[in-house]
Amino acid sequence: MKLGAVGLAASIVKPAFASEDTISEPSFSDYTGEPKMISTWSHGQEANRAGWKKLESGGTSLDAVEAGARQTESDVTNRSVGIGGMPDREGHVTLDACIMDWESNCGSVGCLEGIAHPISVAKHIMQNTPHVMLVGAGAKKYALKHSFETIKTPLPEVKKEWEKWKKEQAAADKVKKPEINHENHDTIGLLAIDAQGQISGACTTSGWAYKLPGRLGDSPIIGSGLFIDQEVGGAVATGLGESIIRISGSHAVVELMRQGKSPEQACKEIVERLIRKHKDMTGLQCAFIAINTKGEVGGYSVYNGFNYALKTKDRDELIDTPFDRKW
Ligand code: SD4
């Protein structure tokens, strides 16, 4: 049976519960908080401002996180997202992104080269196909078919850096392990709650600089880089994707909030779980931010130095998260 996008969305939103009358449907209309947006790292402030324009003009949280992600994807100074992103070890900039809304609709692209706004391709896949994830040549074909803007990457200055790195690699006996957060720390993850209490999230990155060709991190993987459940809230991750995938990080944060943990406490416990699963934490930075249906937010990181941007009607600030250890 071919499952159409509408049928698929409906089957996700309204699962057949064994005992319908014991399940209370989440109600968004009684949200009494204000619209709010949080995004990883300091460039999250610019992203939040772009997203806020949507929220303040009555747009949904989905519009807001897409607009925010697009802002960072266009930032030529950002070395881990979009047009300014770092290449893989063969010199190709391959982009990963995913997006998810309050109805558990989600879309994702992986290893997408030469397209300006992977986040919008992910959203288009979510809204127009029965699939969640398209990667590589198939994702590119899809983006071109739907006339998404193309870009030429890497940027000349990024190419120069890569050529220098390649020379150094050839001279070194051993391939140096890149460190997330020192060399590659600008992935953006965004979460928003709108006036109706609807929560959405997005995540977009060029991934681990000088990765093996074809490598996907956590960022395009629903449940790892991003997860939203309107019954509970949402979470998004940044840092070494391999370690986040290992614990299905963002999903795990949401599940702890379901058990009553605050966003910060849930992020903290999942960072601690991640640490328990890794013998060597040298250079391994990871962080989560989260939001719940009351609009409460929080975050936590392995090492110090992580922050996230918060935007509301009256606030536009950067918040340093608590952390497990110092560099
Ligand atoms: C990845 N999680 O591809 C991304 C990288 C990242 O801050 O978040 N850097 O593994």
C-alpha cells in the first residue's frame, strides 16, 4: 500500500490507542505563556531575530525555526552551516538538516551538496512526500527538481584552509582527530514555541569538518539531533554527532521531560549518560537545549563554553549553560 503524506501524518498524529478514553489529547489553545525561541551558540541570536519576525507577526513555530535556520545557512562567516561550511576530506561541503513540528511531522536531508537552504528542502520533503529522509544524489535531485537555490561551495577562503589542512595531513604520520567545539563549533539547533503553544525544531550543519565522504552525524537524524513531542516538548543537540547518535540524545531528553524532569535537568542527565558511554572524553564536546510545553527552557553541556540564545518579546540574550567539566 502506498502511504500518502496526509495518510502518513494522520497515522502519526492519531495512533490507534488500545484504550482511547484513557488518553487525553494535548490541548494547545490553553497555552498561557509567550512565544519564545532558543537556538544554540552565539550565532543563535541572529537566527532567533529572523525567527522572531515570524512569531511576532502571528507565524507558527515551524515558520520561525525555518527562518532562523535559513539565516544561519546564509551566513558566509559560519564555518559549520550552509554556504560557509567546512568540506569533507575530499573538499566537498555536504550539508545535513532536519525539521520537526508539533504534529510529529518531520523531514530531513543528509549529505546534500550545492544547495543554499537544506532546512527548506527538509521541510519540503516533510510536507510533500511520504518520506522523512532523503540523502546524497537523491536529495540533490529532489532539491533541483523543486527549484531550490544552488550555491558554489566551498567558499574560496574555506577551500584555502582545506588545501592547507590536506598538506599538513600529508606531512603528518598520523591523522589528527578533529575536535568539535575547538575546530568546528557552529552547528545551529533551534526550538520555538508559538502563541498557540505549538512547538517546532530545526537543526542544520555541514557536520564534522574534514569528515569521511558520506558521513552523517546526528543533525539530520530525527531522535538524535532533534526531537519534538507536543505532549512533552522538544530538544536539539550540538557537538560530536557520533556520540549523540549512540544514545539517541534528543529523544532521550524529551523522554526524561515526559517523566517530569525540567528541561535543564533532562539535558543534564542525558549529558551524564553520554559521558558514561564514552571511555575517552578528550575533546568530546556535546550539548543539548530543550523546551517544554509550559515554555520552560534549559540546556547543559559536557564542557564549559557552550551557550544558547533566547528570544522573547522582551528578551534577546545569550545564556551560558551549566556543564559537567572544564576544558
Ligand atoms: C555533527 N552535531 O555533524 C554535528 C556537529 C556539531 O557543533 O554540532 N557541531 O556531528
